[in-house]
Amino acid sequence: MFTNKQRVVIVFAVIGLSISLAMLYVGMHSTWSQTAAPWSLHTRLNALAQSLLVPAVFLLISIGRLAKHRFFTPADIDGDPSHPDTPQAIKLQRVLQNTLEQALLAAIAYIIWALIAPDHWLLTLPLAATLFAVGRALFFIGHSKGAAGRALGFTLTFYPTVVLLVTEAALVVL
């Protein structure tokens, strides 16, 4: 029914989702979260700023990698749409595109979380940012190995954001 590659991706998706749900649970139920003083708006914004730095740094790295490649590769320096990019430029552009998508979605989720999550759930924000960093690093490393090579990195970047957004939707609706 599924190819071996698809099965590997499914396994990593389940692992990524499981880690993301564990992150949410830890962030909501840790002893530190339960005993912490109420978070002021300043503290929430500080936590948000620190968490937003993570996707911003990985976006910066992605842009820089493509820019460096274009500068040092005469065939790609112009970035001219009328001339095909080299395979390396295409790969770096795909990583940049995915990183941009993930960073934007994470930024939206982090902002909403910082504004509406109960105080005792706010530890989840830096945990999500940490998983974003681990996920992006694994995605960068495994990207050239195909879907199976980048699957865990993708899921550790994507699913923590999904978990935050689904929880936020539930908070707003309920």
C-alpha cells in the first residue's frame, strides 16, 4: 500500500507529533509553570521576542545560504528567471521557501499564544521555539537525502506550531 519511503515519513510524522504533544503537556503541567507568578505583559512580550528570534535566525540562515551560493556561482549570480538555476540553487531555494513558510506560521502561532495562553501554559512558547530550532537544523542537514531524510526535521518544525494553533483555536472557541 505505502512505499518504504512513505512508511519512513509516517513514522517520523508520528514521532514529531508525539514530541509536540509531549511539549504541550510539559508546557501546561510543569511544576515551574504551576508555581510561577502571573506573567506581566512585559514578561509575555519578552518571552515572545525571544521565541520569535528562533525562526528569524533560521530564516536569516536560509536567505544567507542562497545569497552566498548566488554570489559565488556565476551561473546563478543574476537569479534571472529566463535562465534555469543550477541544481544547488534550486535546492537552496526550496529550503528557503519551506523555512519561510514555517517561520511565518510559527510567528503567527507564537504571537497568539503569548497574548491568549493562560500564565501556567506560557512555558510552552520557548519549548515550541526550541523544537523549531532542532527541527530546522535536522531539516537543513537531511534535506538532500530526500523525503525520509528531512521528515523528522519537518515534523519537529511543523507539528509544535500545529499543536499551538489547534489549542489556540480551542481557547478562542471554548
